[in-house]
Amino acid sequence: MRFDIEGFITFDTEEASLVNLLTGDCIELSATSTRLLTNLLQYRGDIISRVDIFQSVFEKYGARPSNSNLNQYISTLRRSLADLGVEKNVIITVPRIGFKISEEVIITSDNDYSSSFTLPTLAPELPRRSLLWQHRKVAILFIPLVIALMLLSQFFTHQKQSPTAIFTQDKCIFYGAGALRAGEILRNKKLFPSGLDCSTPKKIYLFNRQLNQEQDLGIYMDIFILKCDMKYQQCHSYYYKEIKNA
């Protein structure tokens, strides 16, 4: 990290040196002096107690601290800054507490120069293959509905009648053509094994075709149901064939 002091003194924590940018003069610092000055500059404006300095600068690195050697390192830093041309008292002593960087001294660091910003979130541009696959999925979902509608159209064309609303149940509207046994169809457990949910708007198209087979062999019945959920815009078709022996 780099700190600029008063605009013309550079303190490089990695190089452990103080440099006057105007004259090129350089003073190399010891490892302890570097840690001490870094600690003071990082928390500039705050008072750092002697106890905190002992722990973060000395004890953390295996050195034995004392008030006398701390005062000696502070004096060395003050003298180095003064020798490089800084007239202000950069490090201030707070009696019986510790030390702080003077608020009159202009200090800047690398963090002050780096401006943080957030890039706008852009919707990812889907690859051409993904777009084609999405269109294909829509087509796959749409084809069964078209087939169901075609079958329904054939049933109603066979009867030559248009579907009309025959009755309602809660939010379900039932459409059919001809005389339908709607109640019997809806009670058919094979068509609606879990019942019919009419809590949301639905349109149900019903058609049944019943043929008596020749020679009284039985009754042939086709039942076709198209259930459309209006809330979710989805349709499901049901087809049921039944033969009752005579």
C-alpha cells in the first residue's frame, strides 16, 4: 500500500521507505518503524493507545515492547519526516493514552484513488441456438393443443352443432353440443380420478358419442373432454372409450 503525505512525501509499505517526490531524497525504514507508521496512517484521525500499538506492532511479530522503545521509534519517524521537508508535526502524542496522526496533515492512500462502482446488470444475450431451442419448445407445447382442438372440431362437425354453454359449477363453465349427460360424465372416476377443481376459472368442452352396435351386441361410447384453465392459459384433453355389452 502507498500513502502520500502532504502531497510530496510517499510512504510505500512494501518498499519500507519514505521518498520526497520533489527532490528524490529517500529514507529507508526498519520493519518495526514501517509497521508503526502503517498502523498510524491506516487509522488516521483516531487515537491509538499504547496497548494497541504494543500488540499490533511488537508482540504480534515476536518483539518485546516498552514505552521507551516505542517513544524512540516515534521520534525516529518524526525526524525522518522533518528531514524530508515536512514542517508540520505529523504524529501527535496524546498524554497517558497513545498517539494519532494530526488532522492538519493531508494524507491520501491507494484506496482514496480507487473509485468503486457497480456495473449495470445486463440481460445475457442468448446464443442463437438457445433461441431456436426456445421456439422449438413452444412449438412442442403448442402441437398437442392444436391436435386436441382439431379432434374437438371433428366431433362437433359430426354433430353439425356448435358448442354452447350447458351449465356452470363454481368457476367452471361447461360447453357441449346435443343432449349430454354432463353430470354422469363428470362423475366418471376414470376421467377425473382426483375430481375437478373449479376454484379457478376454467372452460370445459364436453362431447360424447354413443352408438348401438348391430345385433344388440352392446353400446359403443366415445367421450372427449377439453379442459382449459383460463388463469394459467393451459388446456388438457381427455379421451375415453367405453363398450358396454348388452
